[in-house]
Amino acid sequence: MTAARQRPLAVVSVLLLLAALALPLFPFVDNYVVSVLVVALFAAYFGQAWNIVTGFAGQLSLGHALYVGLGAYVAGALFFHWGVPPWLGMLAGMASAASAGALIAALSFRFRVGGVYFALLTIAFAEFTRILFDHFPWVGATSGLYLPVSNLAHDDLLRLRGSPLMFYYVLLAMTLGGLALSRHLLGRRIGYYWQAIREDEEAAQALGIDVFRYKVWAMALSAGMTAIGGALLAFYDNVLFPDTAFAIGRSVEIITAPIIGGLGTLAGPLVGAVALTVLGEVTTRLGSGLAIDGLKQWLFGAALLLVVALQPAGLWPWLRSRLGIGNDRR
Amino acid sequence: MIYLNVIVAGLLTGAVYGLMALGLSVIFGVIRIVNFAHGEMMVLAMYGAVVLNRWAGLDPLAALPLVTLALFIAGYALQRGFLNRYIARPDHEQFLLLLALATVLTASLLIAFGPDARSVSLSYAYDSYEVGALLLDKVRVLAAGGAVAGAAALWAFFRFSRTGKAIRACADNQTGAQVVGLDVRRLYAVTFGIGAACVGAAGCLLLLLIDVEPYIAADYTLLAFIIVILGGLGSMPGALLGGLLVGVAEALAGFVLEPSLKSAFSFALLILVLLARPQGLLGRR
């Protein structure tokens, strides 16, 4: 890892960042392009959050939709019923999701539920909560929670009412924040503990690491981060249904980007999110061009199958070694 | 008395669930791969039975041996030609791989048959037997009978046949099995074939009870998971017991509470069992 090998990566990153910031200046950028980029950024942000518990700490969670849904519903319902400002509601959502994550992790790890069993337990909690919200009239149950939309002439960042471009910048900031946080954590004691637990839990325990505590921390942190994205999603979509907010399909979406990009790497969730969004756009175009039901899903599934079968470590590690940049672990 | 009727109907449906979950349990117990395309494979089998019914006028029960055989071959080929390469990979890679496979399967069915529900028309669909005060639907009795016969055949296969014993040896100790000269990769392929055959048979039987559409697949994958975790992942009697339990729990929850709450009940049961007894009711660690 020499400075000279790092330099091209730094240059490319800065150029990409500048391009991302100057987005509205590009001639081909319209509302559609912005909305596609918002989807990509959501995937990148959620992927980063999930990457902490599964990529860094090695605990496979397949139920992260639970924390998206909690963040979205807590912030959305507080706003809807009592007019609580979105950013405050977001904090409340984050706190409840972090507690839920910590509780689920503590229960699982205290009872020594690990590996595949832990993964299935996270699905069970998410599905159970989804069905509870289906029968929870205070948040609209199955008919959904509709947030009031106001037609403002300009973006209102404090109340999170505005154009897709505003959400694009908010998400860009959050994704960069997530990246910085992930990088910071990886370089700290807790990050090394997580990686030790991921590689060999018994050895980590033998070295005196409080394995239980750090696994619970990873889950709580990841859940809290996910919920912030969930709250933002609530104000972006303006409508919430339990069957989409808590859907197992959303959990799958969340984990797909980091795995495709490169699990446990810093740039993996970003690379995966971009690749998946491009893939999604291409398959949608092809699928709707031929007007065949299911063709889009088929192409998407087949492409996913190819990537996982051929590049199981992810696109980013492959890309990095092809271009000869960066260090090996990140 | 009405409760007894509901419970018995739940038990009969649960037997079919049990056979379906048995396939998942066998695959995990031996290959240690969690088959996230399980429900999708079953829905594929159900469409196979629908097609045989439309074109050849076959009753799902008559189509069962054909569909089961086809699924066995497909499962064998999938494991032999593809999945064998990924058996030593981390959980998340296998998960995404099988999930992608499931996506392709569901999308293929969607392309071939469209999103509408398909069913087979049976002359005996509304027949029932009266046993004392019990009223038993004929389709349910047939389906449960088929499931029990399938499970018994599987038990006999693992108990008495040379291949069955060899597979059990693989499950107990993979390295040991290799040392004594067993072709582990071929046995894995046979095992996945058997798991697929189980869902093939279960799919035909379930077609007697419900309509089929592509999107029900994911629900049945989850259902199979709930059942095998309840009974103990890798335990064959456990899968059957789990199937019966879930069948009854669903029937009762659908009857006493709201039908839409019935899967919440199953998930709550799953969470309790995982925390209290992670190896499942009949499993061992």
C-alpha cells in the first residue's frame, strides 16, 4: 500500500465527487435521471449500513427491512399525527431501530443463535413486525400511511419537503457520511475487533475480546443507520405500506448491492449500488421494450446469477486488482 | 367439535407441508446448503402438474410420479453441474446464488404462464367422508395420504438402500466418507435430487388443495424454513412434526383469529423455538 498506488484512486474519487456535486450542470440530467440516482444512493446508503454488521462483523442479517420500516414509520407517524419535524422524528426512528437491533442481537447471541439460524431469525422478526403493522390502525394498517404533501415553490430542507434534487443532495451527504463513518470505524479498535470476530470468533474470544458486546454494537449501529435512511425514504415517497416498508424483498435488495460490489469493503456498497441500478435500468428498458411479463425479473436474476457465480468476492475487489489501485482489504 | 374438524384439516394439510419441508431438511442436513429456491422449485412442479392436466388430462395424483422424476433429474443436474462448485462458500454467497436462481425460476414461470392463478378441475373436489362427527374433505385425505407415503418411501430409502446409507455417512462425516471411497459429489447430487423430488411430490399434492400462481413461491420458501427450524434443521421426523404443527397452527389461527394473522403466528412460534431451543424440537446440534 504505497502512496503512489493510492493516488489514482484518490484522483478518480475526487473527480467523481465533483461530478456528483455538479450534477444539475450536466445537460442530460432531468427529473428522471435524478430519481434514478436517488434510488442508487438509497441502495448505497442502506448497503453501507448493512455492511457494518455483516461485512465487518460477519453476522448475516437478512431482515434489515425491519429497520427501514421502523425508521420510516416512527418518523412518518410522528409527523403525521403530531407534526413532529422530520429530523427529530428521524432521531426517534433511529433510536427505536437501534434498540430493536440491539435487542434482537442480544437475544440471539445470548442464546447462542448464530450463522444460518441467526439469518433466519432476523427474517422472522422482520416478517412478524410486518404483519403486526398490517394490523396497526394508528399507522393506517394495510391501507397505508399518507404523509401530507404541500406544494412549495422552493425546497424546504428543514421540513424535508421538496424536489428530488434536494433529496439527491441529502442522500449524497448521508452516503458520504456513511462512508466516512465506516472508514473511521475500520481503523479504530472496534473495527479490528469486528474483523477478528468475523474471521474467527473463537480465536477472538480467546484473545479476550468481549465478542457478545461488539456483535450487539455492530447490529445496533447498523440498524440505527438503516433507520435514518428509512425515515428519509418515508418523506421521499410520502406514502408507507407495511408490505413494502418491511418486505423481505427490501431486505434482499439491501444486501444485494454490497455483496455484488464486494462484502466488507468500503467502496463495495457504492460500486454494487451503481452496478445494480444500471442493470435495473437496462433490464427495465429491454423488458418493457418487448412487453413480456417477467422478462425484466428474468434478465435481472440471470445477470445476478452470473455475477455471483463468476465474481463471488464482488466487483470492487476484481476491479481494483484489474486497475492495480488501492490496498487489498478495502 | 368444530375445533376438532379444523384441527384435523390442519393436520392433513400439514402432512403435505411436512413432505415439502422434508426436502429442505434433507438438502441442508447433507449438503449444508440452505435452499432458498425451495418454494420456487415446488411452484415449478405445480405448473408441471397443471400442464400435464391440461394437455394429457392427467389427474395431479397420476402426474405425481412423472413430475417427481422430472424434479429429481433437474435437482441432480443442478447440484452436479452447478451448485457442487459452491458448497464450501460462505453463507451469504450461497444465499444470493440460490436467490438469483429463485428469481430466474419465478420469472420464467411468469413469462410462460402469466401472473394469473391456475388450477386443475377435479371431479371429486367437493367430495367428503363422514367419520363419526368428523367431516373430511376427500382432496385433503388424498393429499395427506400421498405425503405420508412419500415420507415413508424416503425413510425406507435412507434406512435400507446402499445409496441411502452412503448419503447418511456423508452427512455424518464428509471427510470420513471420502476416505472410505464414497463419491461425495455424486451423492450430493443424488441428495439434491431427492430434495427436489420431495417438493415435486408435495407440489402435485398441494395442487389438490390450492391454486398456483408464480408469486406464491416465496411464501412457501419461508413456510418451509419455519417448519424445518421448528422441527430441527436436518432432522427428518422433525420436518414432519413441524409440518403438522404449522398446519394445525395455521388452521386454528385462520379460524379463531383473522386469516391474515395466521403467518404472524407461525413466525412468533419460530422466534420462540429459535431462542428457547435453537436446534429445533427434534434436532441435535
